[in-house]
Amino acid sequence: MKKRISTLALLLSVLIFLMSFSAPVFASNVMDVDAECSLTVNCNDPKEGFPLVGVEFSVYLVAKPGGDGYELTGSFKNMSADINGLDSEGLVELGKQLEALAALNGIFPTATAKSDDKGVVRFSGLETGLYLVRGAKHSQNNVDYNITSVLVYLPSYDEESGTWDYDMVLHAKCIPDSDDEEFTKINVKKIWKDDGKSRPNKIIVHLLRGGETYETVELSEENGWEYTWDNLEKDSYYIFEEVPAGYTAEVVKKGNTYVITNTNEPPPPPPPPDIPQTGQLWWPIPLLAVLGIALLTAGMARKRGGRNES
């Protein structure tokens, strides 16, 4: 019994000692958030492969590493969008939203440069983060090219090697306009998920073409919260809504119809009381210390008592 008490006291003392220190965790594949990154963009004709010269590219830092993922930053900080855990399709849709936001609000890019005679443009000295890469519409050899915007992570993570690539190479998607005079139509429809009390009388919807506003319309009860554009030249279009306060918007494309669902956000819960928290749980330490001392004292007392009896 004496040996058990002494052993338990020793184990508790060791536990208290270990809990008094914050041991750092090291991993070989941890991102260096303070490192400088670079981005090289190649721009070529998709069929003939010749370089597209003088294409203007802009990069926007939209999110930085923080917490358990990435957090929106700068002029994108107040945008209500989930940017973590997205698949490739989700990243494409997020890129369209960010592109529209940048175009409508006149957000200045982090950096701008033009492709050289080899169709290459390079950005260096970039912070770690999530970037929107936009290419302006370009004309060459009597052909107009639309450059698809894309989101990229700097650095990018290589699953096979388990390493981070701080010097990324991107091949831009350059789409030549068709010579055929084909036309299309686009329909936008609004759906409300609310009690109807806080709903605005009208909303503003932008039809964007190549990242710039092509036309703006108002949706209201008068037009049944719906509008159709006819005889549009085939191009890269996107719908962007000025979301009313207190609502979140979800845009889903079904064929040529964009369905915008606005949901009324419930009021936020009251904030919890301020409790000092340093990232480590300290309250068990005094309790364990007292318990360890008590057990150690009891063991020593029993040991002395045994000697006296002998």
C-alpha cells in the first residue's frame, strides 16, 4: 500500500511538471506563412500555341492564412462567403463572386503586369494567401480572347511529395471568340426565404461580361422578381446581386437561368462572457498539485509510522 501511494504521488508530480510547459509541435510540411511567393502565368493560343503578347493580368490578395484555414482580408473582408473546404467547382463559383465584387467596387489589385513576347508574366514578392488572378480581354491577329479568372493558393501544396511550392506556375485559360454570330439569352429569378417583413421593395442585379458590368436591372414584385436578357452575344457572363442587409445570397445556375435565393439571417446570439483564455487549460494544475502533495505527505507519514512501530 505504501509503495502504491508513493508511486501515485510521483506520477502526479511528473504530470504537473509536464502540464506547466507548452511544448511546440514541429512538422516538416508546415507552411511558412512569412515566406515570399511568386506566380508565373503562361498565356498562349489554345489551338496554335503561339504566345499572347501584352495580355494584362492583375492579382488580388483576397484571403490570408489564419485560425484553422483562410480568412478574407482587405476590401474582401466584409464579404459573406465560406472560403474553406471548397472543391474545384466551389472555387470556380467563389472566383466569379470575387471577380464581380472587385469589378463593381473598383478594388485595386495587389499587382498588375503584362505578358512578354513569350506570353509569360511573373509576379514576385507576394505574401502567402489566396489570390484572384484576372486577365483582361485581349485582341491579337484579329482575334479576341477571353481570359478565365482563377483562384490560386500561394504556396500550393503538393500531395505526392508532401511539400509546399512557393513558386507557382499557372497556365491561363485563353478562349478565342467564335466567328459565328450565335446569340443566347439569360434569365435571372429571385427566390426569398424570409418572413416577408424585412424584405426590400427591389434589388439590383448586375449582368457581368468579362468581369465588367454589361447591364444592370431592378427586380421587384412588379416584374415578378424575374428578368430575361435576349439576343446576347455568346460570351462569359455572370450574375451578381447587391445583397440587402441582413440576408445571405446563393446563386445557382440551371441552364441559362440564374436562381438567386436570399435567406434572412437570424439575429446573432448574445456574446459569451469574457473569460481569459491563453490557449492552455490551467485550472487542474492547482488541484492536482494539492492532491499530489497530500498523497506524498500521506505516504511519507505511513513510512515514518512503520519505522516507529518497528
